[in-house]
Amino acid sequence: MNGNRFGRLFQATTFGESHGEAMGVTVSGCPAGVELDEEAIQYELDRRKPGQSKISTSRGEPDEVTINSGTLEGYTTGTPIGMVIQNKDARSGKYEPFITAPRPSHGDFTYSAKFGTRNWGGGGRSSARETVNWVAAGAVAKQVLEQSDHDVQIKAHVNQIGDIEAPDVSFEELLEHSEENEVRCAHPETAERMRERIDEYQEEGDSIGGSIEFEIRGVPRGLGAPRFDAFEARLGQAMLSVPATTAFEFGLGKEARTYTGKERNDEWTFDEGDRPEAVSEEGDPIPVENDHGGLQGGITTGLPICGEVTLHAPTSIPKTQETVDWETGEHKEERVIGRHDPVLPPRGVPVVEAMLYLTVLDFMLLGGRINPERIDDRPGEYDTEYHPRSPEHVDEE
């Protein structure tokens, strides 16, 4: 199986199945000298883990991360960082009815048709359980950016569940309110309505879709390239890789089809020092507005990068559905009995943020904004605070 690696310079290669022994990720291309905080990685995993509330699966996974390589005395060494998260609460027996009778709208049959076999417990490799690896890798990328000379900030929130949509919120509101409720919506009043709607579908034995809105600040201009390495193209790959994603938009998104050229075009002016949201110097040319979502010609403008990801309703639901058993040739009615989320965006927020961190950092390394070998940008210098000391010298002191 190919397609298990994301990134060009900063690469995350993942392994594991939903009900296998463990999940894991190898992060290659992390600069040396990053003070890697394992608790900060665990914090991000805790945001994604199951069993957080009644609107998430009750699967009891602690999602405790173990760092097995790539660090010494708390600092990255420039070598691959290996991380493992054990699966503790897998219950495969409930998936036996679907070994030869694929669940509706899952990857069961397509995997079997491709490989002639599959790890059927919990969906195996196709399960969203695998995103625990992405969040661990994204937490490393976040720390690299935080310790660089660039003030990159990334935040996402749930802006729609079913037909309930939150009004526009500021970046400050995103930072302040998105983690205050189970839905992870930065508009508290809308979050309450969303929760009520989720409860309704859950009581009916059904599920509901929604969307996640994000904003990235502090990304310098000049990252990306036209055509196949356009920033939005790589960002689209990252977002469309998130399980259950059916659409990705940036800037005006699909609304751009209703705008004329004159309406959509962002005119230019000079930075007068009154645009704190922009990575720009006073006197620089700067777009007046940001309908392009921080990207023009496939390249970052220095303005905030804004976008939205749509996630369909979870496909594992307890309602009776029809399938066929290719072993017996029979039509069957089955119910998916297990522990599943009734809605995906609330736990999808940390996954989206992780993929954004991975994408941004990769472009920063490719663009030379961060030294890909050393976070302190001191190539050739061996006497650093994070270099190990000889025990003989320590004893002499």
C-alpha cells in the first residue's frame, strides 16, 4: 500500500489499523535543536481522543504517546522521530457480520477488491482512528513553528452542523471560545443549538454532517508556486485527506462563482502600518481586502489564509441498512453495532489543525524560511546548548 506519507521536507509516515496492536508515525525532516515537549503532544492527542463527551464515540482509548527516537535530553537531533500510540480498547467481534458483507458507504468492499484481503476490525486502515498519528505529527510541527522566528497561529472551529450555521467570528473569538464547548464552535449561542441538533439525530439512531472553518495567521508572503505546487493545491490535498471530507474551499470558495471579476479582484494599496493581521512592512504593497483567502497565483500574500472543510455524516449508524454477502450471494439487513461518533467535526478540529501545521511547516522549510537542519540556523557550529556534554567535563565542574 502506498500513500502513507505526507510532506516533502517535513514528512509524516504513518502505520497502524483501528483494531491493531498500535498506531504510529515517523516524522522525518524535523530540524535539530527543537525543545520537544511530550506533554504538548499529549495535549493535542487528548483533544482528538474518543470518549470526550456524549457526542463522541465511547471507545476508551487513553491515546498515550511514546517517543521512541529522534530526541536526546529533550531536544530533537535531526533524525527521524518515532512515536507510538497503543490501542487499548479494540472490540473486533462486533464487526464479524461485515467480513464478507460490506457496510454501506465504508471502504470495506473497495479494500477487499483492491488487495483481496483486509484488516476488517473497526475498518482497519481506513478508520479515522488512524488520524491519531496525524495529530501527533502535527503537534511536533506546531512546536517547530513556535520555536522559529515566525509567529504562525492556526485555529479552527465548527462553523456548521446540519442546517445550523454559526455567524462569522473574529480570529480572537476563535482563540477564546472554540475550546469552551463540546461542539468546538467559537459562537457559544450557536454551539448550544448545534448540540441540541446532534442530540436529536443521536436519539433517532442517525448521524449528521457539518463543516470546519479555519484561519492561519503569520505565514510570510512568497510561499508556494504556481500550478502543481500551489499552496492551495497542497492544502487541498491535506484537507481532502481528512476522513469524511467531501469539499475544501479557501477564500470565497464556491461563492466566487456568483462574483464578477471586478467584485472579486482585490485592489492594491500600500501598507500604512494599520494591518496587524498581515505579515508586511509599512510601505509594502498589500491587497485592500482578502477575498482570495491569503493566496494569489498559488503563492501566499502575507494575509490570513482562510478556508473551510466539509465533512459528511458518519457512515456507522445503528439504523438497519441493506447490504449483500458476496460469500453467500444473499441480500442482508444489518445494523452496525459498535461505538461511533454521531457527528465528526468536533473531533475533526484538532485533525484539521494538525494537517494545517504540517502543510505550513513543510512550505516554510521548502522556502528557506526555517533552516531544515537546525532550528537555530547555525550550520557548522557544534557548541550549542542542546549538544550533549561529556560526563568527564560535568564531573570536573
